Amino acid sequence: MNKILATAAFMIFSTASFAAQVAEHRADVKEQLQHLICAESPQLDARSTIALGIYDAQIDIRLIESIAGTAVTEKMLVKKSKALAAMKRYLGYTQGICSDRKGWVAALPAPEPLIRTDDGFEIKSNALNSACKNHRYDFAATKAGVSSRLPDSKKIRTSKLGAGIIEVTCQPAFPRWQGPIVWYLAPTSVDALAEKQKLTNPEDRATSLALWIASIRSNEGLRPIILNDSLNRAAELLTIDSSVTHNRANTDSMREKINAADSLRVLGEIRVRGQTPEDLAWMLWHSPRHRDLLLKEEATSYGIAIKEVGTELLAIFLGAEENRLVTASGGKKAVTK
């Protein structure tokens, strides 16, 4: 019996040569994941994995339990972890045994780790070029501000960046409907990971995130953005797909309808998963490209939807701007702190 245990969420992609590539065994993360997954109270949120030095984003981890007393074996788990990687179109996999009745498998987007060096990080092989149609590096400071794009290089030097998060994303050439996927999220220093913020009224998940978004925009000196009923409904429909993979066919269709009916230009979609609203806010802030959409100066409206997926929450955020003069309607309401 397979159970989704957790998904360390963010974004990422694959390539034209992707189908021909074989996933690599990621022995480098096996011991750390084993410690987290087999603990009495597993802590598999993104902050916990990054704090242990696992910089891979969007890891899909599943718990495997025995059926009718059959022991869980390493051979069985290898087969299942490879199958999970193939299903996700990921390039890395690993697995482990917690007891004779319980094991786990994991699929990772990247075929190799991001290596920390004395002056930053290094990607050892040519994996990004061979596995991605295109890729990019972004950086965002821990405390405030939008992100900046970093030079394309196997070596990422952090000495002049300060405390913050580096994000490496890969865009697959195939399938064409798939949007960008985050391969890595890495802090520049030990003090670069902010603590999770306490949210106002976390029981009302969508409202608590809306208030948090209003707060971070206010802190950056940006105008408030307005909750829009059409964008809320669109975000709700997009939760039918409970993954964090961006499906361009779905978002492009939604974008066209909203642009035509509501005089809005959709700026982008965010998909994140976590166990609590605080986890969702932490991931939204610590992904440089997610933060950029939240802090778009031209944004005027947004929609948000949250759905329970097993033991986790999936949040969809849609940001938009007015593309022509719009008369006031009852379909919008401001959210303030």
C-alpha cells in the first residue's frame, strides 16, 4: 500500500532528451532522508530538508507498507522508486527501509546534488544543459526585496550576495504542456533560512495567506492587491490537479477566458504544498520566482485557493493586472492588514 507522505514543494521542468535519460540513484541524500522519514514524528517540510543540506526541491516521497505480512525488501523499493521517477519525469531516485514492514521511496527532479563549496555552490556535470530546454539561477535576500537573476555558470559564487536563497530552475522541452520545475533551493549561509512566520487566523487558511500577502506588499511599499472572484474561481478549478507541476494547457486556457471576460491580464500561477499555512507562506517567500509574482509592482488583483491533499495543503495563487479601464464591480474586495 502506497501513501503519499510528503512533497517538498516548489517548481521545475524536463527536456527533449528527457525520455531517453535514465534516472540516477541519489545515494547522497539517502541517509538524511532515512533519518527524517523514519523518525517517530517525521518533519518533511522544505525548511527541514534544506536545513539538513538537502538542496533538492520538489522531492516526492512515498511510504511503502507491507501487504499481508510480506516483508518490504530493498529490491522491491528500488523497483518502485524507479517507477515513481519515471512517472514524475524526474532524473533522480532513492529508497530506504524503516522496518521489515515499512519502507520509503523518493523521486527527485535532479540527477545529482548541488555541491556546496568554499565560495558558493557548484553543479558538477552538464546535467542542466542535457536535461533542460533552458534553465536559470535566481537569488532573493532573506529579509526583503524581489529577486535578481544570476549569471549562467556551473559555479555559483555567493560572497557578494549576502544572506538569501538561490533557486535553480529547469524548463523541459517535452512534454510541451509542462512548465518550469525547481531543481534546487539553497541558502547562501546558515542564517539565510528565516523562521516560519506566525499567521493571523491560520484556521481560515485562505484569509490568513491573503493577510500575509497584504503585509509583505505593504512592507515593500507596494499598493494593495485585490481579491477577485473570477481569479478565486479559476484558482479553485486549478486545484483539480493536486501536483505542483505547472500545466500550461490548463493555465493558458484559463488565462484566455479571464483576459476576455474580466479585463485582466494574468501575470502568473504559483503552486506550493505544505502541511500548514505557515509552511505555504515560508515556501512562497523562499522561492525567488514565487516571491517576484507576489511582489509584482503592476499587480492589481489576485485569486487564491487551498485544497487538502492527504496530509498536506495545496495552495494555488494567480496574480493579474488590469489591461484596460475597468468599472467597479461587486466581484472584488480589498484585503488589508
